[in-house]
Amino acid sequence: MLAQQRQQAILERVRGSGGVRVADLVRELGVSDMTIRRDLEVLAERGLVEKVHGGATAAGPGSTEEPGFAAKSMRQQPEKEAIAQYAAQLVRPGTAIALSAGTTTWTLAHCVVDVPDLTVITNSIRIADVFHRSPRADRTVVLTGGVRTPSDALVGPVAVAAVRGLHVDTLFLGVHGMDARAGFTTPNLLEAETNRALVASAHRLVVPADHTKWGTVGISTIAGLSQAHVVITDSGLPDEARDELTAQVGELIVAEARPASEALGR
């Protein structure tokens, strides 16, 4: 098992049970105590877990905490891939789409690089780079300017000015959290403003968000749940959350992700 795969397995254990013990991980993963402690150190440095004596616990996010792109990209990888595959089916040749910054939308970008005659608007350098590395003569990519956030979004007045006046068929909106009362949120005030401009530019709003986003509330609301035409999530979403989203959004799509044990070859 590669280090990244092992760390993902550890992270899922932490998120599932709230904490892990080094001794248990050594036994279950068949590696040394030193290897597990090194893995926990990596996860802690990325803000994904909190190290405690003999193990680690889940890191509790605040409403203004904004993890970096690398930290977020490790989370819920099978779910994000499944969600992105479903979202890609909503992208048609000859249309204009917007992809806001985020690791799920970044995963989606990889799934639509072969769609012909596509215009892509994004405020993410990483997403723009995905298309740059797979060039097509019939594709146009518009990258907004702006101030770069820890999660690699371009935000602020320059980004908002670039988005205003544009009209896209579909916006795929990456979010930090979704909640029945707060709606779709972000921990960054400037990113919220930029994303609200993207929402205003779109004929259709699609939110690809894995189940861990439910109940997480950032400091600023981007849009209410009822503004979403489609929400694409995974089967880990609790029943009460499914009921709430079904009642409020236009359509709820539940993507089936491969179990972590299959994804890791266990």
C-alpha cells in the first residue's frame, strides 16, 4: 500500500470513529509503529487530524478555517471521483460552463477535458491548468484574476469584475459546507462574494459535494439550498439530510463510490 493510500485509510478511520490509536493501526495496516506515527504527522501538518498521546483525533473545523488545496484533495477521494463522473454527464458539447475553485470541481475538470467545443470559466489556477495540460483547439478557457486564497481560489474585486457580465449554461459550484439553515457556505468572505457572482451568471447551478459537507457551516453563505438545480453527493449522506435536500433542491443525485477497501486494493 502506498503512503498516500495508507494515509487516506487512516483519515477515513479517524472521520468514521472520531479517533484512532497507533497500536490499532499498526496491527490493522501491517506496518511499523514509526510508519504510522510518520503518517499521523503528515496528516496533522495538513490540518486533517489532531495528534494526541498514542494516536490522533478528528480535527474540528471552525467557521473561518480554510484548509489548503493539498489537505482537501486527500479527503473522500473515492466519493469525489464518483461525484465527478456523474457531474460530467451534465456537460454537453458546445456549451459554456463555470467551475468554481475546489477539489471536487478540480476532479470534475479531469472528467470533461475531452468534451468538444467547450467554453470554461474558472477562478481556479489548478482547474485552468488541467485544461492547459490537455489542449484542444475548439476549447476556450477563461481564468479570472484576483487574490489567491489558501485553497487556490482567485477572489476579490478583480475576480468579481471578470465574472460580471458573463452568462454560462451551468455552474459547478464547489462548497465548504451545506446546511439546512445556512445553505451552501465558505469560510472565506471574498470567495463567497466571487462565488455569488458566479451563481448570478449561471442558467443552472449544480453543486457537487460529498456527504462530509453536510452540517458544516462556513462563515459566509454563497447560496440557499433552494437555489441549486442539482446537488450531486454520495451514499454516505444521512437519511435526514437526503430528505432535506430532496425537499429543497431541484434534483438530488446520489453517486455510489467504491468502498475504501476496494479503492485501496484491500
